[in-house]
Amino acid sequence: MKGILEGLRKGFGKKLVALHAWNGWIVVILALTGLLLVGGFWRGLLGEGRVWLKWLHIAVGIASILPVLYYLLLAGKHWKQLRQKPWQRFNVIMVLALLLGWFGSGVLLWQFKAVGPRVSNAALTLHDLLTWIGLPYIIYHSLTRTKWLKEPARWSIQPEVRPAAAGKEAETGAKQPQGPTSPQPVYTRRAFIRGAIGVGLAVTVGPTFLKWLGSSLGSIGGTSTVDRLLEENANRLVPNPVPLPASAQVVGGGAQGHFRVYTVTDIPSFSNENWSFTIDGLVNNKFKWGWEDFLKLERTVQVSDFHCVTGWSVYKNTWEGIPLRVLLKKAGVKPGAQTVKFYSGDGVYTDTLTLEQADLEDVMVAVMHDGKPIPSDLGGPVRLIVPKMYAYKSVKWLTRIELIEGEHVGYWEQRGYSNDAWVGLS
């Protein structure tokens, strides 16, 4: 074993440089792919490519552990060299903690069906937090260690030799103590540049980080994420639905967690003039309701959890709406029907359930969340809720239900998502 370690440590300095470079490229690839996967604009634009991008992110994330493991074999020797360099020791610990944290939380997110939503939700929060801390830190570290900033001749004040001392040295051939003719500045130009880079990153990243932190930890200044979205609601349908007593009292105690707004199109807006709800296809009775007539349909209240396939969840939501099984019974399903197809009001998104799945008692066409109208950003005025499945089945801006023969491949299923969207462990 000792011989193997000695072999691995040959060319120690060059290997450290190579590991540093590999880690740098890995972080760059993970950062770019991760940001593209999160961004709503890119989610729609990439289409099927998003699935391939996700697998690239996972593959590079798994590979990121290899340089870390190799470094740990060299760490003993490197640590000795850093005895008198506490800042560099701190940097090594910080980078290792970030890489191991990203790797561990990333594996849990990759295996979200196996570990269940509560674990994957915590892993996503940790993954995001490490990203908000890690990326600015790594950018700062990289910029302040670039060659142009490290060159002493460029950033340090060069001392001048006193003429008398120089003359004496020439006579005796011995070096005399030298010193600058003026005192060194306390704050060098190099330190100023390092500080400016840090301030620039703080100003650039800080507001977005605070916004993420506020939405992750809950309300700030008494305004929750959903309340804020209601204030910005683009829908203009009147009247507002009147909540049932159980909904007004929020029997679930209030949603725990926060929704992330994902969409494959621009968020649509509706008014009484352009909104309607249709049930058609292989049914005995076709219906088309306007907003005011739709609100007259009998509604019920349920408490359920909401799980996204990307790893986050919102627990104990109080939904009010019409159970899907009630609507289908009202329409009367013809014998030839096999699939329930759902249309989003964005004109693009569709998805399906089998008749058996649609008959689950908690599948709901929802019009209220926690006693309030569903804002446009969260799929209002009406959206489908399928609690036992991941949220890409819970079609937002729902305006039409069609009963069809055979199968239909939904929007994300066309782009690589599984048609089997059942949530894993609870």
C-alpha cells in the first residue's frame, strides 16, 4: 500500500495543478447545466434536450467525486505544505465541503423515487444553498488567484535603495540593509482589487440569494410566496370564489414549503370573456361552462401534499374544488373511452390519466388553495391536482377535459419523462 501511495504522489505538484483544473471544469459544467435546468425560459426552449441536459448534469456530478478521492490520497503531503498558510487550508476545506455536499445531495436528488419526497426536498434545499454559497466563493477564489493579479511586480510597491547604502555596498562588496524611502501603504492595490471583486459579487448575487432564502424559509415581513403571487395575479375573473368553511379555516393548517414556478410557455391570463371549461369527447353529456356557472358546481375540500419531479414538495395544502370522478360521472363516460386527456389554457401543455387513475378520490379540479383563489403563476384560476403523482400530471390552467380512445403521450412524456408518475416513498 505504501508503494502504491508513493507512486501516486510522484509529480505531486503537477498532479495538484491538474486536479485543480479538472475541478474547475467540473464546477463550470455543473453550474451551467444546473442553471439551464432551473431557468423557466430554458425549460421550455430546450424541450427534449432538457432530459439529456439533466443526464449530463447527473453524469458529471457523479464523476466529480473522482478528483476528490484522488486528492484525498495526496492530502497528507499537501496539508504539511500548508502548515503556515491558514487561509489556503481554509480554502481546501471549503472546496472539499462544497464538492462533497454537492455530490451527496445530488445523489439523493438523482434517486428521488427511492428516498422519497421528504429526503429529496431537504436535499434540494441543501443543493441550492451550497450553490448560492459555493459559486460566488469559487468565482471569487478563481478571479483573485489569476496570474495578472498575483504578479508582485504589477501590484506591489517596489522599495527604492538609498543612494548612500548603494555606494557603501559597492565599496565593501557586502549587502547593506535596504528599505523604502517612504512607508508602504496599508491597503495595497491588489487588496483593493480583491475587495472590489468581492463587493461586485455580493451586489450581483446578493439580492437573488436573499429572494431565494426568503422563499425557502417562508414569509418575510408577513407576506408569503402565495400571497405575493396573488398580488401579482394576472387573472381578472369575477366574482372570486367564496370558500367553504373548511377551506376558509384552512383545515390543513396552511401549506408548508414553497412552490417553484415552472412553465413551458408564457404564463397566460384569463378574464370572464376568454375563459371557459369544457368536458367532451367520448361522453354522454358534453358541458361548457363560463366562470360564473362553473363556480356554481358543488365543491369539496381536501388536504394533500404536492410533489415536483425536480425534488421539491409543498405539504398539507388545503385544496377546494370538484373531484374529477364527480365531473366524469356527471358527463357520463362512454364504453369506448380509455383515457382522460387534459388541456392547459396555454394552448401547448397536455397530459393524461387512465380511467382508473382518474377515479382516485383525491384527484381534484381545484379552484382554491388554502382558502384563496389560485394565482396565475400557480396554474389558476383552475388546475388539476393529482396528489399521488408528481406534479407534471397536475395540469395548470386547466380548461378542457376530453375522453378518448387509446393513449395520448403528454408534453413531458414526449420529452423523456416517465408516463408512470407515481410518487415514491411517502
